[in-house]
Amino acid sequence: MSVKIQISQKTRTKIEEICKSFHNNPGELINVLHKTQDYLGYLPAEAQEVIAQELGIPTAKVYGVVSFYSFFTMIPKGRYPISICMGTACYVRGAERILDEFKHLLGLNVGETGTDGLFSLASLRCVGACGLAPVVLVGDKVYGRLSSDDVRNIVEEYKNLGFAV
């Protein structure tokens, strides 16, 4: 069950500006969605409704694109999104144990974001860094050749940063 959020006028105006930057062209839907997600961090239903109105297309079409492509998310990500590679090389080298340790330390399941907004947890099919297996991404930073013992240090590193930029 999703929670209905209220979009501020500032956010609505920004989404309208993004749509206008692509000339409100329905053929630019994916580009509009990318820019909007870059701005908001995710694509709540209310943002999708504004995009549909601005591009003159059904909300169902916007939702269909958002739900089809794995890059788009309707769930807010944490400040530090953690992604564990579960590709073959990573899996056989212990990625499942690493994922279990992140779940335990963060109290999160895959696809969840902590209530403090600091961390979110995801699994990926393949990062493409098989020589470093098992691999974890925190944002864009790559951690390779990990063991479950390394997980606590990674979590602490980012907890110490808090919401600092």
C-alpha cells in the first residue's frame, strides 16, 4: 500500500520546468522521468501525475514506463544506497553472506530504506567487476573482495558521515 504524498508547489513547478525543457513532448517521457528522478530521488505517483498532465498522456502510460524500467524507483532511496552484487562470481564468493550481514546490521530487507533515510538496501544482478567479487556499491563507490567481516566497517564509515555532503 503506497502512501499518498503532497507535492509542494515548488516541486510541482520544477517538474513542469523539466517537462517544458523537453518541449512537453510525450516522446521525451524517459528523459523527463530521468531528470525528475534526479531532482526528487524517486518518482512518487503524484510526480507521475504531473508529468502525465504536462505531456498530455495518460498517467497509466507514465506508470507503465516507471514500473517497467529497473532504473526508475517509486521508493525513496537512502542517502547512502547500498547495492550488493548477486551475479554468479559474487554469489559463489559469498555475496549472500554479505547481504545477510547488511540486513542484520541495518535492520533492512532488500528494497527497503531506513526510517532515518540514511541507508537503503538493494541487490543487483551484475556490476561487471567480477575480478573484484564479491562487490558492494555504496552510491557510486565500489568495494571489492569483501568478506562479511568488512560489512560493519562500511556501515560505520557512512554512519559517521551522517547526512554530510
